[in-house]
Amino acid sequence: MADDQHPDLHNERNGNKDKHSREGPCMKDGRREDSVAGRLLYSIRMFHKQEWDQHLISGYTPGEIRVLMGLKHHIEPAGPGMKVSEISSMMNVTSPTITQFINALESKGLVERVMDAQDRRAVRVQLTEEGNRVVQQTYQNVKNSFNDLVDFLGEEDSVKLTELLTKVYHFHEQKRKSNETTSDNE
């Protein structure tokens, strides 16, 4: 069996939808894991393995696309742009990492550095016309991809998936806040 085939999915693809295949085992530390939690972990890991975000638009890395989309989302039309430190804070990434992205995006003609009109020592980053075009194409690709997913799943399952993913988000957000409170009290 190929590494990317889950026993449950492999059996279902081959028409074997018996109780065992639906509750089939997953591998954990080289041994079989039959729990629902193990199966859920496996399913989520498959998304990571698929690297779906690398196919948003050809020729650009996911990090470059995230920087472009962040700039588009946070810069007011005809606004002054953003400082590297502001982009860094927005994305929760170090300034040197953002500088590398900006350098790559600038060499591709997607962003430009401009002097801040209020503070001549500061440099701001703005999207170019081509950068705006790439962002719009990315938005359209994402929209098309999710419309295809809704078509594949059907509306009812898509609504269920949305509700479940929202619950997962709230679970992790609550857990993060609880961990922050616990570490602050220590």
C-alpha cells in the first residue's frame, strides 16, 4: 500500500465499506492506532502532506502569496504602504524573513519600496499593479477551488464541514487562552 493511502480510504475506494474499514487502524509510532483521535490526526496530516497552498498561483511561494495578500488586506487604497516591521508583526514572522520575501517580490516586480512622506528615514512597501493582479488571481483561484470543493461535497456536507472546522478553531483558541492564563499565573 502506498504511503499516502490510509487503510480506511483504501478499503472504501475498493468498495469495501464494512464496519472494520470505516473504523480501520492508523499507524502511530510504527504500531496500529485504532482510536478516532488517531484517525483524525491522520486525516489532518494528509492536508499538510498535500501542500494545497503551493498551488494557489504558479511561480510564487506560499510565503510570497501570504505577504502579497497581507499587504492588499492591510493597506488602504492610495495609502502609504507598510513598513517591514509592520508586515513582520502582522504575519508574526521576523523582520529579516520578511525582508527576504520583499526582496524576492521586488525582483519579480510585485512590490516596490517607497520613502515615507512623513518620515524620510522610513521605507514603506506597496503593491505594484502586477502585485495587485497576482493577488486578484490568487483570490479567484481560492474562490474557484472552494466552489469546486462545495460542488464535490454537496451543500449539506459543506455546511457540516464549516461548522466542524469552526468548532475545531474555537477549541484550539480556548485551549491557547487557557495555556496563556496558566503560564501567566506560574
